[in-house]
Amino acid sequence: MLAVNFLLLGAVLFSIGVFGVIARRNAVMVLMSVELILNAVNLNLIAFALLHGNVDGQVFALYVIAVAAAEVGVGLGMVLLVYRNRRSISLDELSEMKG
Amino acid sequence: MIVAADNINVAQNVAFGIIAFLMVFSALCVVTTKNVVHAALWLVLVLAGVAAQYVLAAAEFVAVSQVLVYVGAVMVLFLFGIMLTRAQIGKERGLNNKSWALGIPVALMLGGLLSYVIIDEFDDTTMPDAGPTPTEAIADNVLAPYLVPFLAISFILLAAAIGSIVLARKD
């Protein structure tokens, strides 16, 4: 098994996630794209853990999974709050803080 | 370069290729579909594929955690978020920004740059043939050298739980 396989898969998933974050307007869809990005990073961590033969990368991947779960919880709470106040979750309507 | 090497485990590579193709296709569907619920279901496929790749990379404990946390909990949370913030189920207009096409060159350039660097550095590095990782090794790492980040993670989870309750509760 070549190291390039895993790393290229991670790079492709990361790029797709970045495209989703840029292109999507719906806040829930942006959160899904962020999950894609975090999973790409986790894939790289696991690949390097296998490549170097120690488990530090796996421990880091577990921590990233935990932080991602917390991030989704808080993010969806904020999305619900925005929806309740404005009846819409379009991100381009949230421009009050633009200078 | 990508698939050609001697002394390689053919079955492992074939499995990797099939799962990787499925994952990339599903990820493209996640960012292009017009239906939010379908996007969530495609995301399930991507996350399950990531778990399968972890098994192929001899990281069973992380794979099980991935299934438990992502496929089990995070997806339910996403579906709840979709149901609570949208009236209609089905195709929806205005899911994309007006300038969404700008994302294509950005993503292509980013992917090209990352792929160039990766291929340049790891052109024919082969993975060592590793057996399953004993969970004891992960536990030894979490509870000795990475204990402080572990405690920090538990505080983050506590703060996130309390914070989302405070944010989402109706007064």
C-alpha cells in the first residue's frame, strides 16, 4: 500500500470541503462541508500514524473527532438561534457586522 | 506511481480504490446536490467510507469511534438541524451563493497544490504492513503523555453541551 493513496484521498476530500464552504449559502450545508474538511485531516493523521508506526496520530484523530462533535453541537445551536430570530439561515443575509 | 509497486497487498489496494471512489463521488454529491436531506445522507456514506479506510490503515479503535460519533450522533444532530430549520422537504432554490462558481478554481488550485506537494514528497513511499493496533497502546498514550489535552477535551465537551443548551433553549 502506497502512502500517496491515503494522502491524495485526504487532499481531494479537503478540496471538495473547501469548495462546499465557499459555494454554499445554507448554514447547515456549510457545517457539513466543515465536517468533510475535518475528516480529510483525520485521514491524513491516521495515514501518518501508520507510516511512522506509532499511535500518536490515532490519539490526535480521536481528539479531532471529539472537538468536531462539540463544534457541530454549538454550530447547530447557533443555526437554530439564527433561524428563530430571522426565519432564514442564509449566511449572506447575516451582514450586520460588515463595516 | 499511484497503483504500481511490487511487494504490494493487492486486495488491500483494490478495497482502498473502491472505497475511495465511493467517498469522492459521495463528497461531490454532498457539495452539489439541491436537496439538503440528500446531502446529509450522502455525508453518511462519506463518513462510513472514512471509517472503512481507518480499518484498512490498521486503526480499528478510531474506526469504531468514527462510526459511533459521526455516523451515529453527528448525523442525527444534522438531520434534527435540517428538520428544525426548514419548512419543506425537497428541492430548494438558493442553496448556493451567487458567486458559487468562484469556489471551483479555488478548490482546483488548492487540490492541485496539495497533490503536487504530496506526490513530490511521498512518490513511492510504501506503508509498512502493520497489524491491528492494540487499544492498550492508545490508552497508554491518552492517559500518560496526552493527559492534559484529554482533560481539555472533556472541558470543551462540557462547555459545548452547556453552551448549546443555553443557545437553543426558548426563554
